Amino acid sequence: MNTLSPDLWLSRFEEHLREQGFRRKTIQRALAATRRFLHFLQDRAVSIENVGAAVLDDFFAAQLQQYQQRHGRSPQGVNHWRHLFNRGVTRFLRFALGSWPPRPIPNNDREEFHQQICDEYAKWLADARGLAPATIAARRSQSWQFIAWLGERAGRDNLQNLSVKDVDAWLMTKLIHSRRSTRAEQTQDLRCFLRYLYAQGMIARDLAATVTSPSLYAFESLPSAIKSDDILTVLRHTKQDQTPRGLRDFAILTLLAIYGLRAGEIVGLRLDDIDWRHGDIFIRHSKTGAETHLPLMPEVADAIVNYLRKGRPQTQSRQIFIRAKAPHQPFQDGSSLYTLVARRLNRAGIKVQGKQGPHAFRHARAISLLRADVSLKTIGDILGHKTTTSTTDYIRLEMEDLRSIGLEVPSIEEVLQ
């Protein structure tokens, strides 16, 4: 790969940027920065595969020195000036190498040991626990932060001596300004990591029991459901926006409203997941790993077709929903939809108490199905729940609403057992 000439690299990079839908001015800036960078590498006999953060720092320092020599002064706003260079060069490195920044190379034996522990922990979470990739990534990140914070206290020779005092000191540092729900989640992750270390014989004591979580009350983490009238309002308002972004957002909101999908399930939808001939849609439930075939409702089909024909950018990606702004790529993850949903609710003049992301639509759909006398089993199947208990935990209604619906809904005492 590093044998390509700078001109050939630039030609391929320019083609890539055009396919991604970048504006002409943005492409020109990226090519200008990349051209200088490639010649910098060529002069120093550095291959693209060996580029790291230090090489980038040297490049920017050289460019700054040239600027000062040419103009007799530093550029106004050095950080902004560097950002313009950095944006073009890092885009090129992601194109050339497949990802950027590269995985950090351990500087010493201790860092190599830490990296090894976290990699093996992630593999254990996948093989032994069967957790979803997103959950594994989050827990690996938490474990890396903890063990890196320990530093010299977590070497090959002395990790066995990890103590309650070390754990408490980390929790005080990490969680002092966190919300109760965040503290509960992160202490749970830490307990899991400590159990793993103990099971692998890396620490002498099972310290997981010493990590306590704050009390979380039933249903406190559930978002407030959006009212049915408000859902209709935001759908009508968004449907009036016939721009490519509006067509995409309307299709996404329709999926949320009709099926109550998780945000990650929507961003993961692929073109092949819709069977137009038989009229169904294939859903991979991101949290449970379950797979469901649901009937393709006419409203959903119309919204998606309209987006595919008039709003979806030209791209090689098989994901249905693509970023409207270049680079034209799929959403990185489900959290990317939070701003989209909040923006559409705000534009429709809808004020939601509490969280106003995609999950509020999911909660509202569960309630609407319950009020329509749909069984808990069917609601759970639609939402991708593994057990009926998950569904009953998920549906938070006033007692008057429960009494007015002739369904077998467990009592609060039964739910909390």
C-alpha cells in the first residue's frame, strides 16, 4: 500500500471524497493538506502504515515553521489553523488505513500487560457471557480506565495485592460527580471486572462484594412516554419537510412510532432486511440478540420508499439510513438518533418532561399496545423482550389506567419480587 505515489494516493482520495458527498471547497482543502503530508512522509522515508501521533505532531510543527518563515509571524488562531490541516489529513489516514487513530502501542511491559488483560476480558465477555458488542466495548473501556489508573499498582508482580482501599479510591475519583444511575451502571461494570480478575487468579480476593451500588427505585430510569397526540403532531410536522433530511427523519420517526424499535435497531437496518415481495421487515434486536420478522406496515413502507427514492444519498453502504451531511455514511450507533429526535420534537413545539430521545417513543408504543388490549406476550415479541417480566417492568402506567384495561397485569408487588 505504501508503494503508491503521492499523485495516485491523491487521485484515489479525491474520488473517495466525491463519493462521500463532500463539497468542492472541502475536497480542495483536504487534498491540499494531504498533498503536503504525503510529501512530508516521502522526504522522511516514513510509510503510511507507520504513521502515528508523533509523526502528525512533527508534520504540523514543520508546517507551522514554514508558515512563520514565509509570513514572518504565526497564523492567527494557531489551533484553528492546525484543525484545518488535521481534518484533511486524518480523513486521508482513515481512508488509507481503514481506521484512525491507530491502537496505541504499549510503551512498557506494564502497559502491554494492561492491554492484554483488557483484551482477554473482552473475549471472555463475548465467549462466556454472550454480551452484545456495544456492551463489551463499554465494559472494556471501563476496565481499561480502572487498570490504567492503578498504574504501577497493577503490574504483573503486584496486581495480586489489589485492595479494597484501591477500589474505594478509584470509585471516589470516578464517580464523585456522576448521577445515581451512572454510578449504578459503572459499579456494576467494575464488579464484573473484579469477578473476572478473581476467577482468573489475578487478584487474591474477590473484591466484587465490596463494591456497592446506589439504590435505584423501580421505573426511575424509564423515560416519560410521549403522548399519542404528540407523536401524531411530530409525524405530521416532519412529513411536511420534503428535504432529504426531512424524508429520512420522517421514516425513522415512523419506525419508532409503529414498532417501538430501539435506536440501535434502526441504525442497523439494512436494505436486505426488507422483504418487499412478502411484506415483512427483519429486525435484529440489539440488546437481546433476538431476531424478529414483523409485518411491513403500509405507513412504514411508504416512508422508507419515499426516502430511498428522493432522499438517500448515493453510497455503497447497505444500511438504510445515511447521514445527510458528508461524509455520507451510516450512523455510528443508536445514540446518534437522540439529537435527531429531540430536534424534531422541538421544531414541532412538543415539550417532553424528562428524556426526549428515541426510547420515549418505544415506551409510548408499549403503552398504546397495552391500551389496545394486545397481550403482554405479543407486546414483548414486538419490542424484542426475552421475557414477559421485561415487558411488565417496562410499562409504567397509573393504577387507574391498569384498572381500565381488562388484561392480566401483575401487581406492583409481583413485579418488584
